[in-house]
Amino acid sequence: MPELHIHQFFCLNDNYGVLIHDSASGNTATIDAPEAAPIERALAEKGWRLTHILMTHHHADHANGVADLKAKWNCAVVGNAADAKRLPALDATVEPGGTYDFAGHRAHIIDTPGHTVGHIAWHFGDDRVLFAGDTLFAMGCGRVFEGTFEQMWSSLASLRALPPETTVYCGHEYTQANARFALTVDPDNPALVERARKVDDLRSRGEPTLPTTIALELKTNPFLRVDDPAIRRRLNLENASDADVFAEVRRRKDAA
């Protein structure tokens, strides 16, 4: 199978844009469309033609650029059938639990409600890459705006079960703030302490902290580590369910 080329860049204030490109077909997709201009610049830089927009959810900071890009490129907009009324200009829909073929690269559509009820993640298993949108962040997770804490935990549990070597692209550069919070609930985790130091160094130079991997998140992301005895002791929730521990960590982050 031809390699899936991936190009990440900044959009808006703290969003990431991501292009994926199949060299054999020439097809190029943007994962969401935070704003059109940076995506156009990235396409020009790479010499790629936009053929698809693969949506994770309907929020404006992920969909602002859809109309302009579609008007210029006549690209196919693809998103969750269950949220079709809120996703702009859809040409095709996918079903959670199903698959979507992008130029011979098969994406598994993972249902990830919580941040929004219609949120999905795109997992290209053969390419070992996940586009998580606003469900999973580096050392963090999305706010629970529409779903429940239980739904968000179920979504994260699905993602943490992916192969550890999976490369993860997220919707935002929130890593430094997430690291500071993570240290409040998991301060004695040496992997977390070291990662926070590296993140501070990267951000001091204006460099991105993403992508990440499932393996790295399992070592350092408290939202995925709710079964860790040290975190449970610190929260006085030794005997609670994983979902209840997650909910407490999320509440503390919301209040931070």
C-alpha cells in the first residue's frame, strides 16, 4: 500500500490543521477545516489538490473553512450520519463502527461522544494513525459539552485500547496547560515530569508538541490512567469505578 503522507500545521489561535495525502491517487484530505487560508497555504506548499474534508465534529473551530474550501475545490465533505444536520455541506456520511475508504486507506470510524454527541474519530489502522479531533489531547481530553462523563470515559477507553504504536493527531495545542494540570493529580510519575519539561522547552521555541502516541498517553495522560493506584489514592477514590475516577479528574480540570 502506498504511504499515507501527513502534514500538520497551525490554524486559528491554537488549532491544528492536518492534511493526509495518497501519492498514488493524488487524493488529499483535510481533517476538519478550522479555517481556509492556512489549509490553502499548506496545499500550495505541498503541491497537493484537495479532494476530501473528513469531519470529526460540528464545532465552528473545526468547520469554519468548509464552505470556502468546498467552493474552490469541489471536494467531498464526509462526516457522521448521526450528526448530519449540524455538519456543513456533507456529500457522504459514515457510521460509527463502520469504515471509510480514502484512496485505498481504510479508516475505522470510532464513536467518541462526550465533547459533542456526534463526535467521531478516524482510525487508519494499517497506517497506524488516529485523528482524534477534540476527544483525546496530549495529556488531556476534551471538555464534556454535550454528552456525559460516562460517555466520554467510554470514548477514551475505546481509544486507549488501540495499538500503543498508533500515532495520534489532535485538534488543539493544549499540551502545556494539560501537563501542568496532569502534575496536580499524578505528581510522582517520572514519565510525566520528564514530558512536561520537554513540552515547556518545545513551546518556549514555538514548536508543536504533537503528534503523540497511544503509548505515550498511557504513560502520562491522567484521563487514560484512571486505573492507576497512585492517582486513585491521591483522589481518595481507591474503590471507585473507572468512570467515576475519570469524572473526578475531568471536574478538577474544568475547575482549574
